[in-house]
Amino acid sequence: MVPTPITRERWEELYRQEFARVYRALLAVLRDPDRALDALHDAFAAGLRRPPAVDADLSGWLFVVAVRAARRFPLPLPRLDRARTPIAKDEIAELLDRMEVGRLLAGLSQRQRAMVVAQYYLGLDHREIARQFGVKTGTVSATLAQAKARMRAEVRNAS
């Protein structure tokens, strides 16, 4: 396959297509909406300055660049001014499921969270995760196995 050059228009298209999905993945890893948004914007800006060589798996590239960008920033102070909105009864089961997943993800290291989200939310396989994070496939397998074991133990302990 011949690499497709990445133009400014392609980045704008990617922004429209992938923003919400990559933002939600970052939110699951970083657990802070402002930090996730800042990191994603930094990743898009990095792509405009120096895009990856190949137009393949750009959402995975953005995710990894954004996670790395977030590591450079200190954790923000907790915000207490968030408005509370009422939740409809039909959303309660979905909210409880998301809370459980969020609780399980919170018990992982940032690296474990990032790889779990990359695999299950972004749909990347071990080889793609390894390429994006710059590690060996075995490292991805071990990290994911440790993360899953930790989450299983947490579920067993909560039961």
C-alpha cells in the first residue's frame, strides 16, 4: 500500500470524524474532562505541525500522542463548581454500568488504563497498541493481562 500524504484538509476531516471517540477514550484514561480536552487539542496541533508518515490508524496515533501530552501536565486541582443535573430513570442502569467500569479503570495505572481503553474502546489489536506506544507486543500482552487480572480481583472483592 502506498502511504497517503496527510494534508491539512485530512486533519480537519479527522477532527470531525474522530474527535468524540478519541475524547471519550481519553476521558476514560485521564478521568478529567478539561485535561482530556487539552491533551486532545495538543495532539491535533502536533499532527498539524508534524503529521505521522502514514495515513493509517490516525485515531490510535492521536490517542497515544494525547496520553503522552497529558503526562507532561500536572494533575489539576479538583473542581467543586460543577453543576449537578438530574438523571432520567431510564439512564440509571447505563450510568451504573459506566460508574462500575470507571471505578475498575480508576484502579489501574495510567499505562494499564490507556492500553485497556485502546484495545476495548478504540478497537486496536496488540500489534497496533505496541506500535502506537512504542513497546513490544509482549509488553502490551503482559500489561493487558495484569490490568484484566487486577479488574477481575476487584470485582471478586466487591462481590
